[in-house]
Amino acid sequence: MSKPLTLESAAWAVAALVLLLLLPMIFSATTVDWANEVIYWAILCLGVNLVLGYMGYVSLGHAMFIGTGAYFLALFVDFAEVPLGWSIPLVVVGTALLGLVVGAIVMRVNRIQFLVITLAIAELIHGVFHQIRATGGDDGHSANDTWRVDLTWFGGWDTSESTGFYYWNLLCLLAVMLVLWRFLRSPFGSVLVGIRENEQRMTSLGYNIAIYKIIAFAVSGAAAGVAGILYAQNLQSVNPEPLTWQVSGEALLMVIIGGRKYFIGPVLGAAFYIVVKHLLESITSEYIIFLGLAFMAIVAFFGRGIAGYFVDLYVWAKRRAGVGRPGAPAAEAGE
């Protein structure tokens, strides 16, 4: 079972939220653009970690959900001419249904086969959208008008500019985190952790683990679908690039770097990856070499990821102060 949320943990969460709300006022417009990119990657990673961190399955196919989420938005808004306010929930439902269908296929095999089949299905979907002429094939499709939500009625909230769009992204991130937090802290989440630790034991206890895994995969797909919506809204276009296996691989790397056994780990991993990548790009054209070295160092020296390192550092500081073990590790995935 998950540990109860302590007052101290809640205080840290509020402090982080205040910092995020003040970010556009403190940093430059370029940093805000980076933050917008971090957010849709973070949401994708939260979806990936539902499968990796909580169930113990490695997926190389979650690019299918962020990619189809982006394409579904384009298809609903520009081709079916569905109002944007209806299109967004339809995209979430569509990616969840895709997750149910794919989950019914891949969640009945062992973990190695799961990795290979998710990769194969994602590449199949990538090939389909790569060939469809109606959506531009390899060149993709640009928005006919705009795919960003009109919130000017709410205090002049203009999502067409970078700062206003950042707050829309942040709202979506917080909504996804809240839903997943409640989902994973429920008895359902405890069963997922049990599946990760010992599938045979959960089966012997009478749980239909196939149903649990399929539902979890669908929820994971829906979260990644939200990332696809924000990706499309950010670029105001769609293309087959987010459907490639490299996107799935990058998301896995972010989760591992951030700390797969911590709820906040994927968000930290996405932030680290994007910020370091952009900083290195501004310094050298050979940034990929130094990026790889940085990731190797993280994996080698911080086995539980960035989140695990900060938790250990915080525990050490509290013990030195004679306070004892804090409640911060309550965010750990079922530990």
C-alpha cells in the first residue's frame, strides 16, 4: 500500500507549484518554450512509468500514443470539423481505446515478448501514418486554423502566446498527475505493484491480472494521448516523427534518469533531459556525445534516479538535524 501523504510532503508540493506558476515571470521567453516542451514529455513519461515503474513492464511502443494523440486531434478538428472543446476529450478516449486494444494483445505475453510486440505495433502505426496522403504523409499536416484552446473569456487568458500556452500546459500536467496519483494510490494501484513484484502470487490470490494490466495500459495510453494533444498544439502541426521508436526510447531514458520508483521521477527526468539537451545544443554541435556521458553518469552514480538521490539527500539532512526519517518517500511507487 502507498504511504499516506504527509503535511511535509504537501508543503513541498505547494512550494513546487508556486515556483512553476512564477516561472514565466522569472525566466526568459526561451525558457518558457523549453518548459512547454518539458511538460508534454513529462506527461508521456508519466504514462510510460505507469507500465514500467508500477507494473515492471518495459514498453518500447508508447510513441504510438503520443503520435496518435496528435493525429487524432488533427483528424477531429480539421477533417471531421469537431469543435476543439469536444475533440480533446475524444482524443483522450480514442487513445485509451487504442490502449485497451493493444493491451489485450500485449498483456498476455511475457515481459520480453511485451517489449518486442509493443515496438512492432508502434512501428506499424508509424508506417500507416507515414503513408496516408490525406494527412500529408511524411511531410505531416499543419493546422487549418488553430488547435489551441480559446480561453480569452477567462480573464483574457491568451493561449496563442507562449506564456498563456505554458499555463494551459501546466494545467494539463497537474490534471494528469492528480488523476494518476489517485489511480495509483487506490487498491487498483496496489494490485499493480503486486503484479510487478510477483505475478504468480497475485494470480494465486484470485486476481485476474490480465484485466488489471490491460486497464493500466489503457490509462497509460490515455495519459500519453494528452501529451500528443499538447505536442500538436505546441507545433500547430503533426507529422510521423513522434511515432518513431526513438521517442519511446527517449521516454524510457527520461523515466530511468528521473527515478522509475517515484511518482515525480518521470517529471524530473523529462526536465533534466530537455534542459540539458538544449543547454548543450547552445554550446556545441556535438552535444549528443556529452548528453550521453551525462546520462551514463546519472545511471552509474544515482541508481534510483534523480528523485531517489534527492530523497536520500533529504533523509540524510533530516537525520543530521536529529529529526528522523521524513515522509518524503511517500511518493515512491509502492515501496
